[in-house]
Amino acid sequence: MELTLIGKIAVFALPVIFAITLHEAAHGYVARFFGDMTAAAAGRITANPIKHIDPVGTILVPLVILLTSKLLGGGMILFGWAKPVPVNFARLRRPKQDMLWVAAAGPGINFVMAVFWALMIQLGHALGSSFASAPLMMMGAAGVFINVILMALNLIPLPPLDGGRIAVSLLPMKQAMQFARIEPYGLFILLGLMFTGILGIIMWPLISVFIGLTALVTGLDPAQLIGLIQLVLS
């Protein structure tokens, strides 16, 4: 069964919004745990999507990608972003070391959400012929896919992505300072990788690994999970 455009938007809407917004909230929560109250003071440690939604990154960009992918027959990587949660790394108790955990919190919560949506697939399967079964399984597949994409994208070691901040945290101080200087150009580098197709070459193996790991953790058949993802993307 191929989804209509409206159907595709319906199954992706909630997974996309919560994948992006909870990713940002997780950064703020962990920053607060390690001593930085900036996000808490701004009211950004919340699951309320309204606090995190960026009209362009959270709604327009994913919608345009969905429309374009539908017109071109699929194959595009769906992604987006929320308003960045403000984190003052200088206020962390151990700025360089704690930066790792603040940065890793975003991809970490995306993996938790991927597992959650995979369990929704299990629930949909358990419901059998119920009217809610197919929609729940398709939304679950969409949720797994968007979250593993955000994990893969954000773990690329390129500042200001989370992987870049993790790399800065792990590198010796001199090399970390040199590497951090890339940050003002990170977005342009990322766009260059995207338009040349290199980004997809980097990300698809990571996406496959994370899909397999999600299936392993939740007891899903990897082939079934991949088949459902292909269905919602077709």
C-alpha cells in the first residue's frame, strides 16, 4: 500500500516534531545537570513542541523534503531542526569534559525515541486486524527512520553538530581548540556535502547500523522494519 501525500505527512508529523524538539530539550536537561542553567532559565527544558519549533527547520524544510521526495520517487534524506537550546559551556562544572555529555544527549534521546517507535510497531502488530494497526505501524516506522537519521546526522564529527562537540571534548586541548575553529563554517561544509552527495554516502551506512540496532533492542525482524520504512517512504 503506497501512502498518499496527505497520508505521508500524517504519519511523519508527530515523529518529526518530537524527534527534533526532544533532541533539543535533552541538551538543556543534561546541561542543567552539569551546572548550566541557561536553558532552564529560558524555559527550554520541556517536551512542549511549541517552545522548540522553528517554523523553517521544524515544519517547512521537512515538508518540502517530503513533497520533493514524493514527486521524485523517494530516496531523499528527511531531516530538520528546532530552535537551538541555549547552552553556555563555560558554566558547566568541567566545561571540556561535560560538553561530551551535553552533546551526546541529543542523539541519545533520538535512540530512545527510535526504540519507542519500534515498540509502537510491535503494538500495531499485536493489534492484528484492528483499524489502528496499520496506521500505528506506519507511524512507528516513520518514527524509527527520522530518529535514526537525526542520530546519524548529528554524530558526524563536524562542529557545530553534536559529533563535532563530542570530538572537541575528546581531543587534547590544543587540537580541540584548532578543531573548534571550524564551527563558523560547519553549516556551509554540511551543505556542500549534501549537494555533492557525499553526505548520503557517509550517512546511509550509519542509518543502516542504527536501524539494525533498534531492531535488535526491540526484537523486531530487521527485514520487516526496513520493509515498513520503505513503505512509508515510497
